[in-house]
Amino acid sequence: MDPDLPHPAIAANLALVRERIVAAARQADRAVNDVELVAVAKTHPAAFVRAALVEGQFTFGENRVQEAAAKYPALRAEFPQLRLHLIGPLQTNKALDAVRLFDVIETVDRPKLAAALAAAMTKLGRRPDCYIQINSGEEPQKAGVTPADAAGFIAECRTKYDLPIKGLMCIPPVDQPVAPHFALVREIARRCGLEKLSMGMSGDFETAIRLGATSVRVGSAIFGARPLAASQAAP
Ligand SMILES: *Cc1c(COP(=O)(O)O)cnc(C)c1O
């Protein structure tokens, strides 16, 4: 497929995902506007993002700083409403670029990164919202703080680093039912007084909405399958 041409199914896929979000919110007795769709465009070309933008989808997720830096500046000039969420692991040496590029950084998970983000925000005078990533399944290969460490780390981010912590994000283990993970993360957010919950992907966003997600990160259901190597490298 020509990467400069938009995927022909994006508009229809997007409409279907929106319908499913509306239905899930209704079923959960929640306001539809309380659930934001973050369209995850990682590995896909800017033309795909543009195809979603012209359908009125303005919020996107990317998991790599460098990929976002290459893809979005031109689109932002054309669509000032565009908002970008970082949903992948962040190295401290990319904190400055991340603060410059993203509106929400969903993957804050360690003191060294919190310190680097705080320094970058001071330097740039820009304060993107931050979410704490919770490793709800305590998987050794996965980023995020453990549920047991969450409250302490959130307090540290607020008091020591003065970060604008707004919510939590999680990626449950692939081989387990997701609902208990979403419920656990929602409970941590409630205890810590955080409003935003980034939970749910293409395979499980309806469950996440039922359990309180305020944003869902949906990639393949909108943009189609990702190239295999890229999707393996991604979390
Ligand atoms: C890739 C990715 C998604 C989207 O996954 P799909 O299954 O394609 O919807 C969501 N969240 C994170 C953190 C991702 O890396």
C-alpha cells in the first residue's frame, strides 16, 4: 500500500469504534463525553493520522518520542486542536523532547524520570498532564510502578517534583482477564484522588469503560494491523 495514501477503511473503522464507545458508556450509565478516544497511530504514516483528523478525531497516542517528532509538527500546524499522548516507556534523556511534543505523558513510573520531567517543564515553561503507569500484573518485563508502591510514588511526584499528576494508566497482562486489573487501578486512583483513567485497547475497551476508563487507547481497530516487527517491539 502507498504510505502517502490514507488507509481506505479509517473513516468507517473510526465510526464503528465511536459507536461502540457510545454503547458501552450508555450500558455503564456513564456520560459519553466522559470517555475520550485516544487513537493510537504508532507505526502508521502521517497520512493515516490525517485521515482520522479530517473525521474529527483530534487526540492521538504514540509510544515513541522520535516517531512522534517526525510525524506531528506538520499536522499540528494544519490542525491546532490536535492533542498527543505519550503511551510508551520514556527514557530520561528524551524527557525534554517529550515535554515539548506531548500534551499528556501517560507513562511516568520512576523517580529519575519524574525529576527529568520536572526539570524539562521548568526549562520549557510547558506543563503537560502526567499519568502514572501502574504495572497492575507486576510483570517484570513491563514498565510501571507496582500497586503497592503507587500511593508513595504519586505523593513523591506531587510534593517533591510538583508534577501535574492527573491520572493513572495500565496495560494488563495479555494472558489474564482484564477486569480485575482495571478495577484495581480504578481503586488506586480513587484513593489517591486522581480523576483520569487510561485503560482499555482495541480488544477490551468496552470492559475498561464499564470499569471507569476516562480514555481508551485504540489502535488496530481504527488503523488496521501494524507491521509485525513494530507490533512486537511495542508493549
Ligand atoms: C499499541 C498500544 C495500544 C493500542 O493497541 P491496539 O490493540 O492496537 O488497540 C494501546 N496502548 C498502548 C500502551 C500501546 O502501546
